[in-house]
Amino acid sequence: MSKIANMMRQAQKMQEKIGEIQKELALKTCEATSGGGIVTATVNGSQEVVSVRIDPSVIDPKDPDMLQDLVVAAVNEALRRSKQMASDEMSKLTAGLGMNIPGLF
């Protein structure tokens, strides 16, 4: 019975550590640009868009598609970087366990 109790304690400690990492990730940000820096997207470690900055020189009412594409590209890249950051942080936690926990991040 002590092995099961020990496993439960370890699982609880891991759960607490995951919660701490998630709180830390929410405070970290990743930034990406598109169009040579005219659109910048910032995303936090919880994969939430924090900000989008657009250089006014690129705003052309006659060509909204170009601006939309630039925004999508910047946001997608920032999200990719944020997911990689979260994955890197979680791999530090699971590295000692010798396993990858699918779906964790």
C-alpha cells in the first residue's frame, strides 16, 4: 500500500509543479513580426494574444487582404513560439521521469 501512497504523493507534487509552471508561463511572452516588422504580435505562455501592433504606413483601405495576411502570419508565428516555450518548460519537469506526457502542452 505504501507504493500506491508514494505514487499518489508524487502525482500530487507533479500536479502542483505543473500549476506553478502554467502560472509562470502566463507571465512570459513571445513576439513575432511579419512584413519586415510592420506587424508585431505578442502572445503569452497561455497562448493568449496580448497585443498586435501595426505600422500605420501599411494600412491601405483598398487592400485589407494584405494587412489581414500579415496579422495572421505574425499571430501564428507568435503562437508557435509560445507553444514551443511551454513545451520546453514542461520538458524540464518531465525530463527526470524519462517520459513525454502527451497532451500536457
